Amino acid sequence: MAQLTEKARLMDSQDLNRVIRRIASEIVEHNKGTDNMILVGIHRRGVYLARRIQKMIEDDEHVKVPCGELDITLYRDDLTTLFEQPMVHSTRMPEDISGKAIFLVDDVIYTGRTVRAALEALVDLGRPSIVQLAVIIDRGHRELPIHADICGKNVPTKKSEVIEVRVEELDGKDEVVICERDAE
Amino acid sequence: MSAMPNEVAQLTWKHRNVIDLDNWTREELYFCLDQARHMENVMDRPIKKVPVLRGKMCVNLFFENSTRTRVSFELAEKMLSADVVNWSVSGSSTAKGETMRDTAWTLEAMGADIVVMRHGAVGAPQYLASKLKHGIVLNAGDGTHAHPTQALLDLYTAWKHLGTLEGKKIAIVGDVLHSRVARSDVLGFGTMGCDVVLSGPPTMMPREIEALGVRYEKDPKIAVKDADMVYLLRIQRERQQDGLFPSVDEYHRWWGADSELLTYAKPGALVMHPGPINRGVEIASEIADGHQSVILEQVRSGVAIRMALLYLCGGGAR
């Protein structure tokens, strides 16, 4: 595995919190309210981000918002090229997703392949009325015709760079950093 | 079910083939059980299929009859979207004198990625694995040696109910001598840190069984005392002709599980059996159908654990 060197910090904890807050209100705006919607976090960091968005919407709107989690490992298109099997995580939906507005939440959109896999995984679980995508960072370099409906920040990157969205629940602190992959 | 831990540590999967559990660590066992838990989730969906083994060919190579194990593997393979070929011995080329080595090469020439093998001879899956260049082998039972997927599904079922298995007392009662299930379970539960006690007729105990790190108690009541789980092995009626026990009735009176025997175990202890069960021999109906029995749950666990193994061993690049 290549080592990563941190180059710059794009967001501190306050910045990240503001972005999540804005995404939360945009989701409610896109959905024209909080009816008939389910937030779905993509493993791993998307799950924690979706839970925070859920809490913000619930606090602001005084309603219960269902939140699920989606693991896309079994839907990846690159498994036959990997020598190590990635760990499968849980997929849990709070209720039947058919007929619901699904807001997928992930940390970074890059090639779009994760989202493609997530869409395939979703339609195996039911038939949502609409699916929208919310991400913290859009770093470009799409390889599929997929876009984010709600995006925290556009960050032009080189392919050799890596964006890390860190969340307190997993990483001990909230921040977004840009790293360079060291030459091996 | 609340007993299940939430997080299991990620690890790099090293086992290419699954022949036996003798070289598995506790961490690897838990990792496999955790992955099975997510696979079981797939079984509850309206569409019971994920595309992870799309394009992979699984051959179920059965030299002994076993409808249950084969169907369980076949379901697991299909839920992972693999292509499935069932190759059973009756009428196959082995009957015409083909050697195992030629069978291996034939399978490889056909493009088999994963071979699930059941054979009456100890070591047959290991031998097959050594002859395959690309394909991997999952042992579905070889002679009296090992039945690793059965032991894993037993561990999984026990883990779901008992939580962390360390320090739990497991009593295995029956024909240990002829049982690959018992051997693999002793290894599996032993690695998990369980206290494993065996019981059954002395004629059905392997010599020097203590070498596996277990105790033997002739009296099942002593073996079962305070056990968290009681595991009953299938008694094959043919063994009676071999003179290993006097009669089915006598076996049942001595070692069969009935409600009286269970009173010696912990209250609410699990009752498990690899199936198919002989009612009135190793297990009374009142126990097999009782609320402590998780025998049918074991069947379901089998599909989940096989999905996990197929994914972990057979999913990646070769």
C-alpha cells in the first residue's frame, strides 16, 4: 500500500459541520419537506454522515426521519481485479424502500463507480420513487455518467491525490484533508 | 440474537482453500462468522441474489450422497450469482476408472473456479486442491477427517445465541469415532476457547481423544452438566451391526437426549444436531422440536456460512 502524505486541510470540524448542515437543509428542500423520504448512508463514512444529517433534520423539523445503511462490497465491479477480499458490512433499511425518495449520502464522489454499485444494490431492495445523491466532496474524474444532486464542495484534484473525509466516530476528529500518494 | 457483537476486526483473508479448520485462528473464525451474518441478510431480501460471483463457475463434486450439503452449497452459490454445475459420482467417469488427477485436470479444462468436494476418502479434497492450478477447493466432508463448513455453521449458530464463545461449555454426544463433524467441531469450538466435553459409548470414541484438548465422560449426564450447548451426533443404524452398541433402544436410554438429560445442562442451553436427525435414537422428538432446539436454524446458518466462504475464498482475482 502506498503511503499518504497530508498536503492541505480543506475543512476543519466547524467547516465540515456547516457543510453537513447545508446538505441537510438542501435535502429537505429537494424533497419539499420530510415526507416519504429515507436517508441512506454508504459504508463506511457515509453511514455516519447520514446519521448526522438525520439528527439535524429531526431537530430542525421536529419529525422522525428514517435512516438506513448500504454496503456496496458485493456489488463492486473491481472484485476480480483485487487480490484481497474487502470486508462486507451491514446493509440495513429501516423500512421498505419502494415508493420512497432515497437520499444516498457518501463522503466523496470520484469515479462514480461506488454510486453505480449503490444504485444496483438499492434496486435489489425495492423500487424507490426517486434516488438523489448527496456528497461532502466532489473531486471530479468521473468514469460513469453519474453526478451528485447535492454537493458540499467541488475540489479539483489530481488522480494521484486522495481526499480524506474524517469523522469523529471513526477517525477521532472531524476534518477534510487532501493527501498525496507517495511514489512507491 | 442480541448477543452478537457489533464490530469484528478487519483482517486479510489468507485461506485459499478450506480443507480443515486446524490452521485457522480465532480471529479468522470470528471474521468468517461476521461475514456470514451479512450474507444471511441477503437471504431475507425480496431478491435473494447479489452479483459478487457473477461469471465464476462452481462445480459441486460429490462422490458421496449428500442432498443437504449439496443443496446448501448450491443455494449459496446461486445467491452469489455463480454458475453452478453439479457433478455427482453415479454414472460419472470415476466409475469408468478416471483418476482423481485426471478429474482435476478435466475440471480445470472446463474452467471451474471453485470446486466443492465431498469424498469418502480422507485427504481427497487436499489432493484435488494440490492438482488444481487456478481453482480453489472447499471441503464438503472427507471420510472421517473433516467437515469444516458444518463446524463453521455450528459456530455461527452458537455465536448468534451465546455471544462470545470463549469459556462456554459445549457437550458433544454420540458416535465421535465415525464423525468428521465432531472432529471439526472439536477444532472449531476449541480454537474459540470453549470447554469441550465428549460423551458416547466407549466403543465409539477414538483412542487418545484427549490429545485434541477435550475431555471424555462416559456418562452423558456428567458431560452435559452446566453445558451452554448440547450437540448430538447422528447415529448410523448400521453401526449396531458392527457391534458398537447393543440396540437402538439401549443407545437412546443411555446416550439419547431427552428432557431428563437436558435438566443437567444450563437452563435454556442450546440443542444442536448436524441432521438428518434420528428421532428416538440420539434425540427424542420432544427435544428436537422443543424451544431449545436450533436445528432448523443451523440449516439456515449453513447457507450463510457457505456464502461467506465462497466470497472470501472464491471472490477475488486468481
